[in-house]
Amino acid sequence: LRKKVKSAMMYPTVVTIVAILITIFLLIKVVPVFGEVYSGFGAKLPGPTLFLIQLSDIVKKYIIVILLGGGGAVYGWFYFIKTKPGREFWDSRRIKLPIFGTIAHKICLARFTRTLASLIRSGVPILEVLQIVSQTVGNVVMEKAIKVSAGDIERGESISAALAKHPIFPNMIIRMISAGEQTGKIDNMLERISDFLDEEIETTLSGLTSLIEPILIVFLGVVVGGMVICMY
């Protein structure tokens, strides 16, 4: 699944990097030439054109600082999300992102339900199961919710009632777990949930892959076309 996500992201990543390089090239090499031509007209330039020429001057003058600053920001971000506060911050935000947040959330839920089903079927005690599962979901928010739920279950609550207190677990999953508890086939129900989530992730990824190309064409058109319109 991770390979599929990386594969889906490879194309937009490459195109975005190329678009940034093209934009930098235009700002450093092409726009200054037009700026020199326009300066000899002795007329007031339109706002967008003037802004683009000024932006070109700034980029040309501080290109090294901008590249080092951008690289430093990217490195700093990845370093930050590896720390405990950073991971908590990122895990709570990434599941709320449009499209990609939904995929990340469903991946964590699929891990949770499938691992829970396997361990329950193997006869591992439920509190030990939850402790193991909390370490495998890959999200700090869900990990904390599972550990709190384990405490509630230890005090006599059902699994579904304990998990229902945490918004990170959707109502559909809570209802299906509750049905599994009532029928005594919770492991089968959890496996069905994980299969359903895997199918939804596959469908979302397929749709996303087909949408990426037209979105990127529009993005490139706006960036490069916008610069051309400003100059002409």
C-alpha cells in the first residue's frame, strides 16, 4: 500500500519540482531581459508586470539564500516530525488533510482492525491485544485513544463502548464491532472491516491517480501562463 501511495505521488512530485525550476529560470534569466526593454519605454507599467519584475530582482539577488532557506525548512520539518511533540502535532493534523488525510486515517484504521482480529483469533488476552495494537497503528492520536480504551475495558466496558468515546474511530466501525461482540464473532467482523477499508483505500488511490494529471496541467498553466500574461 505504501508503494502504491509513493507511486501515485511520484508523478506530481517530479512535475512540481520541474515547475519550480522552470519558474526560477524564468525569473532569473527571462524576466530581467523584458524588464530592461520595458525600462526604456518611459511609461508606467501595469501592477502585475511591475510585481513580477520586482519579484525577479529579489529572486536573482537572493537565490542562494532562498534555496538554502527552502532546504533548511524542509530538513527542519522532517527533523521536527521525528520528535515526540512534532509527531503528535503532525499525526493530529495529517488525518484531517483533504484526500490524503482520509487515506492516512483509513490506513491506520485498517491496521488497527486487522491486527486486532488476528490477535483475538489467536487467543491473546484483550488487554494485551490492545497494548500490542496501539504500537502498530502508526498514529499517536489513535495510539493514545486505544490505551485509554484499554483502561475503560479493564473497568468492565465493552470494546465498542470504550472506542466510541474517541472521535478518531468512525461510527460505522463502532457499530460493526458492537455487532461482532453481540454475535460472538468479533474477529470475523474486524476482518470484514479491514477488508472494506482496504477496498476504499484502493478506490481512492485509483481515483486520485486519474485526477492528478489534469490538476497538474492546470497548476502548470496557472504558474507559467500567469507569468507570460504578466509580461505581455
